[in-house]
Amino acid sequence: MMKIAVRILSATLVGLVVMTATPAFAVDKDLAQVNSKDLWRWRPPSPDTTGLTYDPKSKRLLISDAEVDETPQWRRKNVFLATRAGRLLAARKFFRFTREPEDLAWDAKRNVLFVMFTGGTGGNSQIVYRVLRGRDGKIATRDDRVTKLIFTDRFGSTDPEGLGLRQTRRGIVLIVTDATNDRVYKIKKGPDRRFGSA
């Protein structure tokens, strides 16, 4: 099983979290300090780690696994919370709305999590969800407020596996990468200031 490492790159003006299975040789060490952390101090490890995002307010990593539901590990958990040092804090599930969370993006300004789901059969099986914490104040629990936001196949992405976001003056832009057609999609809110309402 491949060992997954998380590289946390921090600079004065830029904080970046990258998940990679190989060393980040291209990093300019004059601009960033590189710290390697093995997230899988807990055992058994997540078998197919696909998503990673960071909440700077809580200083927590949120990690998703798109295939753990197909194994007996973690009793069907598919999302993990960890410290930057790799200590596991919680193993939870998004099963109320998705068993295969491919990637995650955290909007720290609004405390909103976006989850990319790819799975199922037929049309409309590739969806970006918006997840808000419920009354318990935790993500990936039963009282989350979940909204189907964007069906990616409507704009041509039938195999979306990457999800990110960018803060702009006009709000956030969601960024979707497709593993089959090698395209990157930038999704902005429409005139009604909503995603996916057109």
C-alpha cells in the first residue's frame, strides 16, 4: 500500500497544503518552508485518500476517502479529521448524501465545506455538494445541512476528481478538474449570486 504524505508549505503571505506521494522537489526553499508529515500514524490507514482541505481557524485537516466504503476498515467511515502533525481526531461519514467523496474544498470565510461526489450510475452522478454544520457545530455528522449545488456533467465534466476554490472580490470561484478529459473548469455564481441555479 502506498504511503501517503502531506506536505504543508507555509510562507509569510501564502499557505498551501498539497497531498503527494512523491517529494516536492520543485518548491523554491527561499520562498517556503517545507514540512513533511506522515498522516497515517493511525492504523489501518485510509485505503484511497482522495480529498484534502484545511480549516485555518481550527487548524484542522479534513481528509476524504472515496473507496473506504468498499472495505471493512473504519466501519465505513469516509472522512477523517486530523491535526497538522498527523494525529487523528475523528473518523466520520458523509453517507447520508455520498459514499464516495472524491475531493473537498473549505471556504474559511463562510465556514462552508464543498464536497465533490463521483459515483452511482446514469446521469447526474457527479455532484458538488455544499455542507454547512448543524447544531452540533461539527462537519460530517447527522445534522449537517446539505445542498446539491452543481451537476458537473451539465458543463462537460463526467469524471471530476479535483475540487478547489478561490476567493475573489466578487465571491468564490469553484475549480473542478476532470481526470478523463484533462480539463479545468472554473465555476462562478450566476447573476442571482448562486451556483447551479441556471
